[in-house]
Amino acid sequence: MTFTGAIGAVCMFPLRALIALSVVLRVHPNVLTLIGVLINVLAAWALAVGRFTLAGGIMIVANIFDFIDGKVAERRQLGSDFGGFWDSVMDRFSDISLFIGLIYLYAQLGRTDYVVITALAMMFSVLTSYTRARAESMIEKCKVGFMERPERIVLFMIGAFTNRMAAVLWVIGVLSIVTVADRIFYTWRELSRAQPGTPA
Amino acid sequence: MTLSRQLALPLVVLWNALFWTYDRATWQYDLMVIAILAFVWLTPPAWLGDPMAAGPGLLGWLDALLG
């Protein structure tokens, strides 16, 4: 088992209990998704006022809800196309809220450079999701590039807990740009292969 | 012959790191995570002009200790 695989396995123990509890209490998965988003907005507020450790703690709670909603839907056989759509839209809402919290903080501190870096990281994070969604309306799969949502969320937490948010924003920004480029290249290549001789 | 085979080894490594196709929980993923964590935790915040971080970071601390 790899290092990151072992961490994932350890984290799954308490999450299984929470999934079982949600199933017993018959909580609808879409409600769990919404609760996760609302908690993430609180985390954004904590980032905006510079309380990073608090923000990190709130993000953990928010992302527990975000993680278990799909599993609860599966267990209760409530999975639906709308549920998937709702989950994706709420994920973007959560992500953008966190970035806006940081933009507010850096604007308050008069740090235009980090306002721009955070805005760029936000733009390419949204484009990471958009390029995949748009590509998969034309090709079967477009799962290339490193910086997806789970990586972004874990990095946000690491930045918050260890007070290294600037470095985290650089990593998210640069790797999101690379991920978007990967997805554009991969989609172009797959479409070119599917339609040889015609420009993609 | 694929593009990767046409390139020299360092370029292949660079290409594979940039054009990322590996799954999570692979050794390549772990290596990338270690590289990211090293950047986040070792880079002195002053180098990045971090407006919030306190302290010099591990590299800055070592630099002060050795210098």
C-alpha cells in the first residue's frame, strides 16, 4: 500500500460510521451536500478574517459532508442525475467561497499581488472542472492532470493548519494551469484520433 | 514510436509530471505529493512574500543555523 493510500484507509474508519448514521437517520444526500456548502461558507469567513486554524477545522467538517453525500445516496439507492448535478454545482460554490474569503483577506491587507494570485488560482480551479465536464460531452473520459478537487481541498487544509497559504496558492495556481492545459491537449488529441484528417 | 520514447529520460520524466495520467495511490502520486509538501513547508515564507505566515520556515531556519 502506498503512503497516500494508507492515509485514505485510516480516514475511512470514522467516515463509515457517519455514513451508517446518516442512512439510519434517513437524511437525504442532497441535504448533506447543502449542509457541507453552508459549513464551507463559514470556513470562507474564517479565512477572510485570517483565522486559518479555525478555517482548517471547519473545512474538515464541511468536507466530511461533501464526502459522505454520494456514499449515502448509494446506500439508500437515491442516486440520481439531479443529485450528481446538484453535487457538482455545490462543489463549485464551496471552492469559489474559499477563494473569495482569501481574496477579501489579502485585499484588506493591501496585498494586490496575492489578490491576483488567488483570483488566478480560482479561475483555473473552475476551468479544471469545466474543461473536464465539457470534454466528457464529446469524448468518453478526460481524467488527466494532477490538480483535481480533492487535492485542492487537502492543500487548502494544509495551508490553513500550517499557516502556509501563500505557498499553497502558488501550488494550486500553477498545477491548475497545467491541469487545464493537459485537458485541452488530451481532448484535442482524442478528437483528432476520432476524426483523422479533419481539424479538431 | 510514442512521443515519450523519442525524448531523453529527463524530458520523459518532465513530460510525465506535466502531462499527468497517473491514478491516486500510486508511487508516482506519492512522489508528487512529497514534492508539493516539500515546497509548501520548506520554502521560507519571505521568499514568496507570504502576508500571513509567521517564522522563517524549515529552510530559513536551517539557513540561519548554518549561516
